[in-house]
Amino acid sequence: MEKLNIIPSTEKYLELRKLRNVIVHEYELNQLLLVEELNKLIENVSILLDIYENILKFIYQRNLFLE
């Protein structure tokens, strides 16, 4: 996805994926960890929005969207 300019870097993608996994799987077990990871997620909202826009561009440029 990095070569297609969808994600900024593989490292950043892996970091965001790790955040997602912690938030989804740790919400009942460790509230302090959850809060820390949610704060990290908030810090990365602009990157997530950029990725979303890049995915949309990719889909529309290749006529892959579903009607």
C-alpha cells in the first residue's frame, strides 16, 4: 500500500494497526492502557483521514467503486 501512496509508510501503518488492536482487545482489561492508546489514536487522526482519502482516490481512479 505504501507503493500505491495509500499509506505514508509501512512503519506508520503497523503502528496504527497495533493501536487498533489494543483498543479493540484491551478495553476491559486495562483501562489505563486503553486511555493511553486512545490518546495516541487522537494524535493520528489526520493521518487516518489522509489514508481514508487515499483509499477513495485509489478506488475512483481505477473505477473500483460499487454502485
